[in-house]
Amino acid sequence: MRDEFKSGAWLAEFDSADSLVRALRTLEEKGYTRLETYSPILIRHGVAQRRSRLPAVVFLAGLTGAIASYAIQWYANAYAYPLDIGGRPSHAVPAFLIPTFEGAVLCAALAAFFGFFVIARLPRPYHPVFDIDGFERATVDRYWVAIDAGDHRSSPELTPTELFALAPLRVVHMEAAP
């Protein structure tokens, strides 16, 4: 688990996606930066989306796979064990292209598969927010926003007051994980 909520958090529950988006805009305008949302649907409009590093990782893995595949073929066929078969050159680029492509695809696919799990922080069988009564409704019909207590603007007096001003269904304080 990454360092989220290691110092605790304040969570507010909302009944609609619109109220969650309004709350997020208000909190971001007030200067909060360490926000996390939990909702049953993907909310795109109004929520700042972080760009994934996965495409760059997949590209670099594919490039590395292609270079390694070509290098292995060159080493085996042209350098270590050159054979003169029918007068063909030992370093035949057209013969190396298909295995090179296959090596690139294999490495890129493996990077995409395992990289998704790493970036999405899966599997996550336990998270401290699962201990909050009623939080399971975040997968059905409730919308939650969490403010990390380690946020530079967060304080025990100010944060709950600002959350209550957003008219949530309730505000919950989550203690720091041991």
C-alpha cells in the first residue's frame, strides 16, 4: 500500500455525483491537494485526472524487448556461431525482423499486464476506509471524498468545518493506520 492516509484522513459522504464534483471543486479552490474520491461510477467531468505512466512503461518495455531480441539473434547467428549456408550472410536483417517484433510484443504485453496491477495498486484486499460503517455503499450509490490529514492545508479544526460547509450526508474521521 502506498503512503496514502498514513497520518489519518477526513471523509465526507455525498448522495450524488454532482454534489461530489461541486465539493471537489470547492476543496481544490481552498488549496487541498491530497484528495481521493470513491464512487460507483467513473466521474470524468470536473475531476482532475492524473495521466498514467503506463503507456510510457509499455513503450519502453517493447523497445527493450525488440533490442534484446535482435541482439540475441545477432550474437547467436553472426558473432558466436556464424554458419555459411548456401552463401547467405550471417547477419541477415530480414530474417531477424519477425522474431524481433515478437519479442517487442511479448515484453510490451507483459509490462502492460503487470504494470496495470502496480499502478492501480492491486490486489488490495484491505484498506483502512473499509472499516467505516456504510462505506461499502460507495460501490452502489454513495460518493465519498477523502482528505489526507497530511495535506498542507488540513488541520483537525479547519478540515471538518470546511467539509460540513459542503452539506455532505456525514463526515467521518479515520484514524492513522498503525
